[in-house]
Amino acid sequence: MSNSPINMSVFTELQEATGADFVGELIETFCDEASVMRGDLNDAAAQDDADGFRRAAHSIKSNANIFGAHVLASVAREMELTGLSDDPQERQSRLDELSAEMDRAVVALKGFLNG
């Protein structure tokens, strides 16, 4: 699946290193906490909390990299490095892009849980 949001070589390495059962637990935790991480990012943006925004973006990036969700990680990394935009439209566009990539990653990872 070349358009999968998950890099299968990274995912396979994770499974081989930690075991399929543990990876299943990691996936469940990530999927359960995705809305919280997204909420933290959105809240920080709404409150103009630059430090909170960077921390939330960093957390998303780190979690995404574990599974090989490289597009999500890349979007989060860019947000972490550039911080909050002063332009409300750009800010919302970036949040929407991250949200869409997070949704794609969650759907793909849930698919691994279901077989």
C-alpha cells in the first residue's frame, strides 16, 4: 500500500522488536489519546500558548514516528519548529492538515488491530 499513512517497514520493525501484542496495546493507546493530543494542540493555538503548542506538536510527532506515520510526523514537526502562525487562516489550515493526517493514521492503525 504505497499511499498508506504508515510506513510498513517501520511498523514491521516495531512489531519484530516489541511483539505484535505490545504493538496492539500501543496502537490502542495512540488511538485513544489521539483526540486528547489534537485537543491540546487546538487549545494551545486558541489560547496563543506558543510553548504549549510546540509541546503538543512535539508529542504528536514523537508518537507518529513510533508507528512510521511519517506524513503526520512531518506535519507535526513543521508545526513544532515554526510555532504558531500570526495569520488565523494559516493557523487553521495547518491545524486542519494535521487533523486530517491524524485521522488517516488512526484509521490505518485500527485496521492493523482488526486484521
